[in-house]
Amino acid sequence: MTLLPTQTPRFREAVWDDGAALYDRRSGDTHLLDRFVLAVLHAAQAAGTDLPGITARLAAEGADTSDPARIESALDQLLAARLL
């Protein structure tokens, strides 16, 4: 497991090979995410919640962007959890 610096003071992350835990300092909740959903969160933090912007950011990071529905699902999950 690797602890990574957060992109904002709101979150603390722990990442391992097949997933991640994200602690939200604002709500006190801990969320278990797969690595792709975490990548979508990082892309959305950098590019906003605009799907083309997120897709471009993911592609620039080398993530698989061939399935737009997967990206939309991850974004929906993050919005429902109030992480964005």
C-alpha cells in the first residue's frame, strides 16, 4: 500500500494494486474505490465534471478511455458519494 499526497486538503488516499481508500476530511467518511474511479476523480479535480475534459485527461494519463459508459458510471458514482 502506498500513501499518496492529496490533491486537495479535503482527501487522504491509500492506494494499492487493486483499489484505493479515500478518506473525506469534510464528511469523515471513508470510501473504497477501484483504481479507475480514483483516476476519474483525479481527472475531474483537474478538468471539472465535463465528460470530454475528463476523457482527455484520462487519455493523457494513459488510462483506457475506450468505454465512455465506464467513465460516466465512475463519474456518477463520485457524484452520488458527494466526492465531487
